[in-house]
Amino acid sequence: MFPTFSGSSRRPRNVNLSGQRNTNPWATSSWAPSGSGASKTVAQAQAEREKRQRERDELNAARKLQRIWRGHKDRQDFKRACRQEYDALYSQPTFQGPSSRVTGALPLLIALFNPAEVDDQRRLDLFIQDLAGLGQAPSNFDLFSSSSWDRLARLLVGALKRRQASSSQALLGILVDIVRRRPTSIIPLSNQYYQFLSRCFEQDSHETVSPGQRDILTTAATAPLVYNPGQELYRLVAYQAFAFSFLTSSGLSYLQQDPTRIVCGVDLEVLSQSVIDAYSGREQVGKLPKNGSLWLLAHFIALNRAAPTSQGSKYLEALYLQLSILVDDIRIRYGQHNTNNEASAHGDGDADDSTSFSPWLLNQLDFLVDEDGISELLSRFTSTALSADRLSEDDASLLAGYTLVLLKCFPSHCDDIRMRLFQGDITTLNYASSTSVPSVKYFWKAASNTEIFKSIMQSKAQQQPTSVVTLLRPEPIRDQEWWTILLFLELYNFLLRVTDDEDFLPSETQLLSQQSPVTSRIRLSGLSLNELKQLINFLKHLSFPLYYNLPDILPSASRPARLNNLMGINSDKTSPRKEEGKSTQSWFAGIIGMDVLSLRATTTATMRSLYERDSRRRFLPTSFWLMTSKFDMDSFISAVVLEEQQKDQMEEGEDDSDEDDSDIDAHDTFHTYTGQRLSRAAHIERRRRLRRVQREQLLAQVGPKLEILRNMPFVIPFEVRVQVFRQFVHLDKSKRRGGHVDPDRWRLLVISGEGGFNGVTPRAREILDRHSARVKRGQVFGDAYEQFYSLGDGLKEPIQITFVDQFDQPEAGIDGGGVTKEFLTSITDEAFKPGSDGHNLFVTNSQNLLYPNPTAFDQLAESLRYYKYSESDARWRESMTDLAKRYEFLGRVVGKCMYEGILIDKSFAGFFLLKWSASGHGSMFDHRINLNDLRDLDPELYQGLINLKNYPGDVLDLSLDFTVTDQVSDPLGKVRTITRPLYKNGEDMPVTNANRPLYISYVVNHRLVAQPYRQTRAFLKGLGALIDPAWLSMFNQSELQHLVGGDSSEIDVDDLRRNTQYSGLYALGDDGIEHPTIQMFWQVMQAFKDSERREVLKYVTSTPRAPLLGFSQLSPHFSIRDGGTDENRLPSTSTCVNLLKLPRYSSKKTLKSKLLYAIQSGAGFDLS
């Protein structure tokens, strides 16, 4: 024993308390882990309890089955006895008349009737014959109690469900008679009742039905809707069944042909309320197929159109809710009709006809956006205002919300909707009298009085993003205020499009002068200068956080996973399906299809339109637009460059994720009742919307300052933006050239990177050869196009140019950058030359402003037709493609000049430069083009449209329609006139006083957008290949002209002198004292007028304007070299290197006279 042991060594006795004996001597002992013992006993006891419970359950189930069977048998025996009694009743001749038999037969019929039994249906027919034989006398209704009639009505509804509509006329007649007397009798079965009626109406559309039967159907449809005092709740149930079980049917041709017969028995206000209740709850709507909702909408519109009196705001609210639910379906399917079956036009043979609208349904939808529909809409609210003495704010918000949904549903009719609302007046109460206010002005008053507007205006000095986040949160009252603000912006955008500069801020005398109704309405609808300041301040302080603080505003659930990865945040992976579900559930202001990005786009469009108008014709100081207090301007440029680098990294990683998202498998397909093809299109659209939200949120997270520069550039001073632009270009050069911006170092990099220093490898030679060209003077553009077009954006790299003479011999000169400049300026001089001497790619207006030749493609087509080519010929396609490529290449050349900082002496039309800026916003053709821009294109047409706008008489007398004529000439000079529609079926649409603004807008759009579309698109494609369109969006039209051609302000001689380099005898010595001739030169330059200074500058650099950031940015630098001692010799230049060769003149007078002679005669050019 161990010395530390204490206690007894005897094994304790094992006591078995389970009552079981272990008869197996070799079994495991009780202390070993086994299934015996207490745990086994408990398990056995539990099993026995479960067994006893099962036995009890089986016994109870057997009893229940026996009870059910006995009940069923008793009921069957009872029904069998009733049937025997019923048959006996009808097998014996009656001596007391049919009334006594029906009195005894009804209780039996109610007890025995089973709609599925054919014999029971026959027995019902016998009863109906007797009941019909009694006639419709009021005394006959006393034969049974009210509850018996109710039970009979419900029995008839159940019977009719099992019958064909053609064999149900007798039963339906009795049922209609019962319902007329007791409308509440079928309330429990109202849905089944109206479903059967819809089948009857559908049968009516295929078979000939007597007028009497149609009267029965009409009464049947309206009988449950009759008003009875104290039964309003039952009535609302009946109206909901009428709406969702009857009006959702597509086959109600009788109603569609003549809705007036139905509408006489329908209370449209109650119908509207029932729709509102159902759509607000969304319970019944979720079970309703999309096609059913569309037909409900169409029938709802038709009934209200047929109503003799206008309905109130309930009708509009019901319309608004229905359109909100159907906005995606209507936009996609309605667009198919306006694009003339676009799927078929593209050779898509599996187009699903189920997605198209029927002509009648399409007609009802057209009514919402045509002149009659909008006029009726305004008349409804005018009558509401007159009856209530004022238009309530709720009604105004509802009108705004409805209009916004219309714009979402019918994008092709947006202009029509805006124009007709713009032309409407709204009557309001002013003290004791009512006055009519133009709709734009009314909604401005309503918008400026909202709490949202006041909140932003009051806190604009210390605007915090959290306050805007609060204003954007869903809340019913706030949503209605947003509706009002958004509708005002939509209408005001339209007003800006049709407003001439003369009418924008008219003087008091202009307001009181004689003018046409259109001009009067435009001027009355405009805002005063103080109101404009309020509006712009509101838009600035609303839009700024929508760009700068977008990640805080958008739901975090929609943040893409790659954003977290980029920012170093680890998060759980969420499937795209779940992410989409989270992101697409919430809509801004409760409008389906409207999100925060849509609000931002609307506010930005209005703000930029006002800014561009202010840039063209100043009405506000430049400092008014600035918001520099929002930034640390000392570090702004470096911060923006860093954001640009991060954005580039983000875009590099975006390609792979886009490829993954592009595939939509079968499991992800969104199914609807309108057909697989449509649902797939709607699903793809939702996926694109989600990606758009994610991308915008990502851009705002990575580069908030970039987003401000791209969308609100006017809040940053112009000089800062120019520096940012040059930094962006330098960053891009460094990235593309491996950190070597200098051309020679880049060429060495190419050679070393393709095989070392033992010689130029074939690969390196191929790269350098592709960036080299031999061009002949007089055909520089053609040679450059042939040799450099294939480079694409590779034109950003340094190019090597060799000029050759007429004998194909190289000219003297080494391209150290100067020959490249001469090459680029020569291309622009040749390509932009208008008339027969040039390439006819661009034309000029009376102010010598350049814009793409609008008829270039039409003239080419006319020439090809003259030479007997058709559009299907390969030569036709090649010629059209080649012309587009030439425009594209010319855009690249202009982009190359901007990329290298080379100024060109070319001035472009303002409307054309606006498209450069707009290309950075995803579209080069937005709706900021307006009537004033036409002045730069065609002054005569502009004046003609102004005269039309101001025409005081009836425009119909002018016999105008919605077409426009274009004139093109063939190679022999014969002019042909082409008539093109401005609108669908425009040749059949006369221009009236009402649609005059829309006609003017369409003509402007045709001349400035549609006609030069291909030319402009190709040019901007080329320009965008060299200069990121987002960089161009940082500038307005006048700023872009300065960026291309330099500063048009007075030449700063002192700045030029500080940044001039000297060579030869003129080189500065150690003492820093200038040569006497140089001193005289600067004295002459100081004495020159600004126009003469510009001539000197153009003589040396080929452009009369200074670089935007001063002459330190001129590349190459302005240089002066010794030109010899011959004082009879004129100064000469090498414009390719900005070099002036100045002889050593002995007097200031001689220098001045020789310099003036040289610059005015253009003599003395040579290439060094």
C-alpha cells in the first residue's frame, strides 16, 4: 500500500434498484457504460407512453371518421329523401298554381342542390321555370323570406359557375331580379358572380346576342353597385369585386364598344376609392396578373371618359396608383409600338406577340397623354378649384405625382405632356376673387413654399449632408412636397428650351408690349432675377450633397462588394439576387422608377441649363456660382489627382465583374404573366439600374471631388479646373508611357523594352513605324488619315512626322516636337477649311464659327445614287463608313492638340461645343439644346422661328405641319428637297397656336441634333478616344473654346517676356542683360495695340491667343533667335517651334516697320 493511501480498499456493493435481474453472468457490469440501468428504464417508459398515446390517437381518429361518415351518410340520405320529395312534387300535376309549388320546392332545392350534379341542375331549371312564370310583380317577392332569397341568389351563383354562358340566360335573369331587389344578397360570392359575368361578356363578343340579353348583362353588372343607406361597407366590397374580378378581363368588348351603358350605373368616386384601398393595401394587387392590372386600368380610363361629369381628385389618385404599379410594363410594351416592332426590325424572329397591346387598350393609354386627356386633367382640377375656391396643396401634390408617373410610363410623349401642362392655367383664390396662374408659375410658388425648399434655403450657409439625408427619407407629407418640386423642375426645363434670350428676363416695357399668346405665356411663366437666385441657390445646395455625400444617402445595402474590397473592408458575400432585392425595393418619393439618382439628374439638368444660359448671356456674377468654401482649395488639385488615380484602378477591376454580371441564367429570370420575353427585358433593365446605382455610389465613394467637377464644375474657379485638366493629361501620359513623358525617353523605353540595347528589334521597329508618317503638303489630312487612323487611342503616344515635297523628298528639319505641332496645325487648317477648297467636313456660320456639315452624309448619299449605287451595295456602306471614320479621325486630331497643349486657331460654334461637354454625362445629345443655339447655325431660320413664336394671328393660316425640309445637291449641282417628319405621322399634324412651342422645339432639335447626328457622334467618338469625356464635362462651351484656342483676353507682354527663351547672339549672358535689339523688340510690343500683339503672336505660334494659364504653358516656349545683320531683311518665323528669327535692327523705328510689314503680309516663313 502506498503511504499516502487512506480509506478502505474494499469494492463497494452493487445495488440493483431497477427491478431487473441480470441472468447473463458474462454481461457487462453495472458500472460499465452500457444500455442497461436507469437510462434504459427511462427510455422504455417513454416508449410505452408514446405507444399508449398512439393507441388513444388512433381510437379518437376512428371515432372522428365514424362521426364524419355517419354525418355524411345522414346528409346524403336526407338529400336523397329531399330529391325524392322534390321529384314527387314536380311529377304530380299542380292544382294550386306554380306559386304553391315553388313555395314548397325552394326549401327542398336549397337542401339538396349540388352544382356538380347534372340532375340537380335539371331540378333547378324546373324551379326557375315556375318562378319565371310568376312574373316580376312585387307581390311575388313576398313568397319567401329575405334570407331565403339571399340563399337562392348564392345558390344561383354557384350553379352559374358550372354552366356555359350560353345556357345561363334564364338563371341570370332571375339572379339579376333578386340582386336588384337585394344588392347585398351576393356579397359573400361577389367575386364569383363577377367572374361569371366576365365570361358572359366575353361570349357576347363572339356570338350574336339579342338587345334584351345585353340589357340583362348591363343590369347584372351594375345591380350590386346600387347605393342603399346604411350598407356602405357591403357596397365597397361589391365595387372591389367589380373592379378586380370583372374589369380585369380582356374580353369585355360590349363594355369597350359602349361604356356609357355601364357607367350610368357606376359611382366612379366609389370605384376610385375601392381601387385606392386595394392598391394601397397591395394584398389583392399581389395576386393580380400584370395583364389583369392593365385591363383594369384601361377599363377604368374608359368609364371615366364616358362619364358625363368630371371626377375629383379620387380619380387621379386611383390612376396614379395603378400607373405606379405598371410603370415598367407600360414603358417597355408601349415603347414597342412607337419603335414599329423594333425586335422584328432587328431580325429577331421569336418576338412574343403576347407583349403587345390591343388597339383598344392602346387607345385608352394614348388618351392619358394626348391633348384631350391633358386638357381634361387640367379641367378637372380647375373645376375642383372653382368649387372649393382654391386648389389645395394636397391636390397640387397629387397632380405633380401623377404627372411624374406619366413621364415615367410614356417617355416618348414627355414633350407632349410637358407642353400641354405648360400651356395650362390653374385657378386660385386671391383675396375675394379667383385668378388664373400659368402652371409653371403656380408650381414655382408651390415648390418654393414647401418645407423642403425652406429648409435648404435657410441652412445653405452651413449646409450639412445629414440634413439632406433627412429630407430624402420616405415620409408621406415630404414625398408630396418632392412631387411638387420635381414637377416644377420638369416644366421649367421645358420652358428653358423654348425661351429665347430676349424673353428670359424681359424688361417691364416688354411685358406690357403687344405680343403673341405664346410669347406672353413664356414671359408670364418666367422667373424674376431674385427668384432665379433663389432657385439656383436651392439647386446648388441640394445637388452638392447628392454628389459629394452620395454614399451616406443611398442605402448601404446597395453598396457593391468590390467597393468594400477597394476600401479594404471585409464583408460577407451577398448573392446578386439578394443584393438586387434589397436595392430595388425602395423608390424615391414613392414613385416606382424614380430614385435619388433621378432626382439628382433633374436638378443637375436645370442647374446646368441656367449656367449655360448665364455663360452665353451674363445675368449673374461669376462668383455667384462658386462653392469654394466647401473645399480646402490649397490641396484641392492634389486631392483630385489622387481621386483620379483611384478611379482608374477601380475601372481596371470593373471589367471582370461586368463580365460576370452580364450572364443571366435561367434561375435568375424574372417571370411575369405578360410573357417570358418582356419579363426578361424588365429584369435586365432592373439589373442595369442596380449596376448604375452601384457605379454612381462607387464613384462618389472613390472620387467625390471628381463627381463635383464632372457634374457641377461651375462651383470651382475656371483657372483651377484648367490646372486639374493639365494634371489629368500629365497623369495619363505618365501611365501610358511607363513614367516617361518626354517623347525621346518613351522611344528609348520602347526599344529597350522590346529586346535590349543590341539593336532595334522588329517588334520595336513596328511600334515606332506605326507612330511615324510621311506627309505631303497640300494633302496632309489625307496622308495622316491613311497612316494614323489605325492607331486609335495610340495617337496619344509621341508621333514622328516627316514632310515631303512634290518629288517625295524629305524636307529639312528634325522633329523635336515642333514638326509635330506644324503637322497638327496643318491638318486642322486643311480639314476645317470650308467650301470646295476643303474636305467639306465642317462649315462656318456668319461669324466664322465651325460646326459639322449637317448635309455631309445626305450629299454623299445623293452622289452615290447619282452613280447608280443602292443602299445595299458594298460601295455604299464603305463610303458611308469612310466618311464617319474621317470625322472620327478629325476628332482625334483635335484631341491630340488638347492632349499635347497645342493651341489651334479655330473657333467652334457654341451649340457644337455644348455637345463636347455633354458627352461626359453619358449622352452627347441631351435636351439642353434650345432655340438660342440655332442662332449660331442658321440665323435666318432662327429669325423665322422667332417670328412664328411671336405671330399674333392663327398659325393654322400658315399651313405648317410637323415636317421639315432638307436640301441636298448631286455632283452636277442639282438640288433635291427631302421632307422628313418631326413627329410620328407629322405630315398629318398641323401646327396650331397650342402646339407651336413644341413645333419650334422639334425644328431646333432636328437642325442641331438629329440632322448632324452621325457627324457629331463620329467626331466626339474620336475626341473621346484622346480626351476622357469626363474631363470635357468640367467646362462649358466658352471655356472649351478657350481650352482649344487659348485665352482671348488682352495679351500680357510682361508674362510673354518672362517666358521667352533666347538663342544665338541674343542668348542672355551671366549678367542677365538683354541684347539691345531684344530690348527694342519688347518696347515695340508694349507700344502695339492688342490686335497688333495678337498678329505678332499668331505670326510666331500660328495662334493669336495666349495659353489659359499664361505663356509658361506654351509648348514649345516662345523663342527669339538672331536673324543676321541685314536690316533690309524681314523677321521670319518657324511656327513649328514658336521661333522668331529677328535681324539685329539698329533702330526701334526700323524694327517696328519691318515687324508690322512681316505680320501683315505673312512673309518670311521657313522651316528650320
